[in-house]
Amino acid sequence: PSGLSNSWGIAYNPFTADLWLQDYRDNSSPIDDDQLVRFLSDGTYTGDAIALTHTSNYFAADMTFNPVTGSLWQPGRDRCIHEYDLTSRQPTGETICTPANRTEALVYDPMTDTYIGSQVDQNTGQFSFLYRFGTDGAILETTVINWVIQGMAFNPANGHLITSGGSGGHPGNFQVLDANNHFSYVDSIWTPGFLNAPYGMDLACGGSLWVVVYDSPLTIYEIASGESGVCDWMDIPWLSESSPSSGTIAAMADQTVSLTFDAAGLMPGTYTAQLDVAHNTPYAFPRLPVSLTVTLAAGYGELTGNVTALERCALDPDVLPDALVEILSGDNVLYTTHTDATGQYYWASADPGEYTVRISADGYVTQTDTFPLVADLTATRDFALRSAAPCITSSATSLSAEVDQNSTQIVNFTLLNSGAVSGDFELNELPAGGLPAAPAPELLLNEGFEAVAFP
């Protein structure tokens, strides 16, 4: 139990590992109403609060923490989300307004510096609009979800968007969507025991899903989500700010900042990241693209290659990111990695010899190949993984027969399965063009019919 009587919003602060919840006025909460209040992860109320100042247009919806600005963003009924600073415990006056009627559930995507919001259809209350918008309020992407979304949480590591609602509207069923792939369905998280609908949600760095549930009393749950790497984006292991990482720049002055690029333990290839400069000026400051190209060290041999995916019937080849790459010596796995966003992989070693590379991915047939590793040389092995699905085709494009009346004829044709796995088939007779499957009976004329007079 939280001590709150009404709350739709919860936000996790990854820097302090604590939680901010929203409490809106209903005159029954022991905590001051219309405020954002801070709790420790063990449920302790700290007494820290931020008064909501946009109450004239206030809508008690979900909220999110922006780790780049270090601030909370709270939706309002005025089609805008409002910024609250955690240091001063005051509103900043900054807003982001969108064409959407109102934002109800809200998350921030640090990889693209965008927000994802949702809104329940006001006419039917049976489905939700899901949309991504930029810091200027422009809608960048939108889709319709066929359940009511009341809360969302986001994992930047893989683009997973966890939403409340879903199968049968059961309160313990959470649907996972891929925000990096047009909000396509990924999986569901089943949590038995919820009697009432969850509202605000957020993910902690360790993968815990914090959920506001309207039990009596209102309760905040911490449940296992199965997600990992939630905060990995905050630490680029090969990049560090030597000095200074923060400070003040006097008027009409400048400041030199040193960065350290560390290639220790990295395989050859190009690594990319972004450097964000948080500041208090009223002007936009774009993120700086950062890249590190690691070259092959003297005496090392290298393996590289590209992995593509072939869909059903070996059609539509496309890059296959995140495929598992294993390097073997005999039957022993020496090294594992994954293909990058372009389907490419790298491996290097100072130990020459014959090795095997094995590539696998869910839904595809695993492939292997051997290669020699030679000092100062690069071996290339490309793969096109076949979909683990049958591909049944016919040797004939049409079938026909000319048969004497009261006779039969056998017509043969061949079914070919060129897919990577076995497939079942069943023949079904269907009418052509909507006509009966059997021919209409013929009208046979005899001598008696000739005596009939036509009009």
C-alpha cells in the first residue's frame, strides 16, 4: 500500500533508484493532493513533493522520467506534457504540445529522443491510439491498438514497449510491443492475482516492472518483467569523459572537453553512440554522433561476414540483426557475439588455425561453415539463413482432362516442397468462379419431344 488514494502515474529515476508517483485530489489521501511525491523502492514515503501547477488543465494520467533532462514530464488536459525539475522541485515552464486530444500513458525513448504516448478512443472506450512524437510535438508515427492502454513502460535496449490490457481485458495481462518495428506484437507477460486494472508503469534498471494497481488500498507492485539491459544505454563502455564532464561556461567564453576512446577488449569494427550535452539555454543543442573504428592489431587474424534472412520459399532477403554468432574449435564454443543492426559480425584472435562459425536465429535454420584464421588476414563468411517453414508448390499451373462419357481418367501432378522443413498438405475441391463443382445435366432430346409445339 502506498498511502495514496488516487494515482495514475509512476516514474522510476535510474540515477537515484527511487520512484515518483502522482497523487491527484479527491480529499481522502493522507498525503497532500495534486502533487508528485517521492518514494524509496522499499515503499518508504520520503516527504518530498512537487506541487502540480497546471491543475486548471490537469489530467491525472501517466508520467515519465527523461534521464537526459533529469526531469519528470506529466500530461495535462491541454494536449501538452509539462516538465518538472527534480532539483528545484518546481515546474520549468517547458511544455511539449501535440495534435493528440490528450496523452494518457507516456514513456520516453532516449535512443531517438522521442516520446511515445497513448490515448483511449473517447467514443467507444474499446481501443487505444498509440503514437510517437518528437520534442517539438510533431507526430512521427501512429497506430491503433485493439485494447485499452492505461499504462506503459519502455526498454531502450530492445525497443520493447510493455502495455497494460490485452487478452480478454484481464488486469494481470501485459502486452509487449516492438516500438522499433511499428509497434508489432512481441509477447505477453501474465501476472495472476491482479483484481483491478493497472495504471501507471515503469521499468527499473534491473528489469523490475513497477505498476500502480487500483486495489483497496491503492498498491504499488514490483513484478518480474523478463526484460534486461534497461539502463545499458546510459553507459558506453568504450567512451568516457576525461574532464570536465560538467561545469559552467562564463559569458563569451569556451570550455575544452576531453573524451577518451578505449578499444580494449573490442573486436574490429565500427562502434557508434551519441553524446548528449544537457544545458540550461533556451536553444536546441543537437546530440553529437560519436564513432569508434577499431582496426585489426598486428599479428591477429580476423573473421567477418554479413547475415541475411530469407523468408518463406527463400524470398525477400533482408539483413538479420541480433543473430547469434558462435566461434567453435572442434565442439568447443570459444566466443559468442551477435550481428549488428546491419547484419554484420566480427571476430579476431591471435591464435591461427581452423575454426567453425555457427549462425542461428529463432525461426531460421542454423548454418555453419569452416574457415582458416591467418595472422594479418581477414576471412569472410556470409550467410543467408532460410526460414524454418515449408514451401509447397505445384508442378502444374492448371489441370484438365477430356473424358468420354461414363469413363474416368487419371491425371497426375507433382507437389514440391522446396522449404527447409517438412510441410503437410490436403487437397480440397472448390467451385471455379462461383459455379457449381459438378457440370449441369445435359438436356437430351428424343423423338417424342419433337411433337411438342413451340409458341
